[in-house]
Amino acid sequence: MKLQIFVTLKPGVLDPQGRAIHHALGSLGFAGVDDVRAGKVFEMEVADNTDDAAIDAMCRQLLANTVIENYRVVKA
Amino acid sequence: MKTAVLVFPGSNCDRDLAVALEAVTGTAPAMVWHGETELPAGTGLVAVPGGFSYGDYLRSGAIAARSPIMRAVVEAAGKGLPVLGVCNGFQVLTEAGLLPGALMRNGGLNFVCRDVALTVENGDSAFTRRYATGETIRVPVAHHDGNYFADDATLDRLEGEGRVAFRYGEAVNGSARNIAGLLNDRGNVLGMMPHPERRIETAHGGDDGRRLFEGLVEAVGA
């Protein structure tokens, strides 16, 4: 089973990298970009019988730091 | 006193910490590789060094915090063993759950490498007993991810409990409430971004960091 796990900063957590990317897009002349938030995607290949609880535990224990980040799992 | 310095792939301040600890204890610390599962018997203090453990992959300190030796350190800290984390060591301690909050990319995105003024906010801990509360000291910082974050309720609680050990006396990295160093609830774990081990003799340009190690030895007992 293929998984995509999206890890993004929680709303309200300042994202200086996103802000710098936003600024650079403006420098390139792209108008109308209101906000940019940077994050991570993990593409994983796991055993078909991997249950949701185990996937959730992987996210909580390692892939995301839940103090500052949210995660979202998409099964392909 | 027997001390131990953890060594991860990518640690680069482990030897500086070893020099500082040997200077004040008279005995070279045990250098403990991350793959070990136990601390040396009789260890009275563990120091987690600065550097770029595991190349800062995933998040600074994230992989090191899940290494075998850190399981032993978390367990020992729970029983009261003093643990000092400097720079990447602070990041490792937050990732391991020994300290609250997280250290994010510096607010200005720059790697900050210079001397900074620190205010000693709590001079009563095992780590800060040789400083006076309110005293200003100067020690260097050298980091990219020192921007301390915790939610407001957590920050209020930390302040109320006297757990902010050191605060920047100037804007450095965007840290919430200029927090530079933090104690755990029991007071036996300190994480700090500045490097006291780089200021232990006047030849370093100052020795303001030395008293942290001297105080620790005094507190833990020889």
C-alpha cells in the first residue's frame, strides 16, 4: 500500500520559510499570491495490512512534531 | 563525579563539552555513542552536545531523540539524573519530550553565530546556582533552529514556575518571550541554545559559561 503523509505547520505557527518563498514569488512578478506555508510530504510503501492505528502512531512518534505540526494521511 | 557526553553522527560540540566537564570535575567524561543502550554505571550527569545530529534530517534533533541511548537518558532523567542539552542537545531534549515546546527555524532564516547577552532568570537551579538571578552574562550562540515555540498557556506556565533559566537580552532568533534556556518541572534537565562550554576560560574571550559547570558539580556532589 502506498501512503502519502502531509506534514504542515499548525495554523498560528509562524513560518519564516513560507514567508520567504512568498516574498520570492512576489519578486518573480507573480501577483495575487496571498499566503505560502511550507510543509513536507512523505511517500511510503507499507504492508497492505498496516492498520490505521499504526500509521497514526508513526506520524505522532516520528514523522510530525505535534507541538507545531499537523499531519494528514492519504492512501493511494 | 562521573559524567557522560552523548555522541551522535554529526555531533560537533561533544569535545568542547568534554573539555569543559574535565576542567571542572578533573575527570574526562565517558563519550557515549548513540547506539549504546545504557549509560555507564555511576554516571552523575549527562550532557547532550551541539552539532547537527543525523544531518538535521526530518527536524533538528528528531532522529537523535529516538536513538537507543536516548531511551536510557529519558528513563534516567525521570529518576532525577541531571541532563544538560546545549544547542542541538536542546533540540534533542525537546524532541525526546524531556522539555516542552519546539525549536524552529530562526525567525530571520539566518544562521546566527555571535556572542549574545543572556539574563539569568532563575539563579536557584542546579545549573544556575553560581549565577545571581537577574545577572547578565555573555556566551556565544551558533544555530539555525533556535526559535523557541510553545503555545501561550505553556509559556505562561513555564514563566510562572520559574522554568525559564536564561533569556536573551536582545533579539536573536525570534524565540517566544526571548527564551534561551529552559528547565524541566523537576529542575534536573536544562536545555539551552547558547554554548556555555565555549566560554570556560578567559582565553576563549570570557569565562561566563564556566560557573554553569562548576555549579552543577557542586549541586550533584563530587
